Amino acid sequence: MAGLTQTTQAALTAHMARIPGTQDEIYAPLYDSIVYPAAGSTQLNLFTLPIGQGATSAPGGAGAKTQNDTNLTNAGLLALGNQFYMTGIEIQYYPGNNPGFGATADAQLGRNWNDVYAFAKSGWLNFVIQNRTYILDGPMINFPSVTRLAGVAAVTSTLTAGAATAGEIDYASLAGMPYNLVPVFIESNQSFQLSLNWVAVVPTPSTVAARLFVRLRGRLIRAAQ
């Protein structure tokens, strides 16, 4: 029986799972999330654990990371055929307390504001591509999100000494001008890493852990199929 013939380059080219020399481009920020411990931390690393690894940071969730946590499919790099044109960065910080609560002590009022403020006024962000630093800036308030919850707030209390009678709608977020970049082009299989750093731990005043997202704003450039 005759052996198999060698596949020619022309045959490989004719049956590629992409269109050679052609790319498509979509707006698709890269995002990752992590728990901010109630006790604080001196360093939190993001974009190191892709989908299927690590542990979800979703409240009440269990198991490894899913798209609820990140859209990274490789640890600290883009898959072959993907490139990223990065134009900005933002942090979304979500306190672990509900915005609306009641029947609590007056001393608990403003706890979400206190948690966000403690985080916002401290620390610095370091973003590295391969061996070169592209962002080294702080404190965290400099990286507001372009979206946030909007609404109104109210508080009520009978002002009875020692009684847990207060009720409040309490929400705060980072705000200000988006952190835009002179664009940075990250190529396929080019490693990158991002860390949030503090010289000393910054506990949450409410003593409840928070959840934070870091989003790299930009465009995903892919080999066309």
C-alpha cells in the first residue's frame, strides 16, 4: 500500500483557519478581578490567573475563575493571533457591604465611603510589559472607572443613644478624569503583569472584604477568520 504523500504548502495555505494577511479589530477591554482582603495587603497581582485557574472573587461564588472574573485565557499574555492596542486603565472597587442597610448603630454610617476612601488615598499601580514599566502611578484614586452606579442617598435615625436604629443608602466610587495612555501595542505572546502595591496594609474600616476589577481599555486585534 502506498504511503501518504507530503502535504504541500499550497494545500496548507488553502485550508488555513484564518485569512492570511487580514485582521479584524473590536473594542474589547481586558479585565481581571480579585478579592481585596478586609485586613488589607501589601501587594495584589492581577492578570496572572486566567479562566479555569485560581478562585473566583464573585460574592457567594465557588470554584475557579470564569468570565465573571476575567476574560484572560492565558496567564499574563495574549493567545497566538491576538494583539491588544491599549489606550487606558481603570479600577472598579466594590465594597463588601450593600449600599442600602438599616437597623444599625450610628457608628456604622458611611462605611462604604470609608472603605472606598481608605483604598483611594493609598498605594500605587505598576504595569509592566516584558521587562519595561509603562505605568507607575498612585494613589489608587487616579484610576477611576468610566462607569459607576448613580443615584441618591438618604439617612434616618431616631438618635436614641446606644440603639441600633440608623438606616442609610451609602455608595461611593472612584471618580475623575479617565486614566488615558499614549497607546501601547501588546503583541501575541508578549508577557505583561500588573500589581497594586502598598508600603503597609490598608484594612477596610468596615472590616468587610471588597472586590476590585482592573480593566485595560483598548482594542483587540485578531487574525481574521
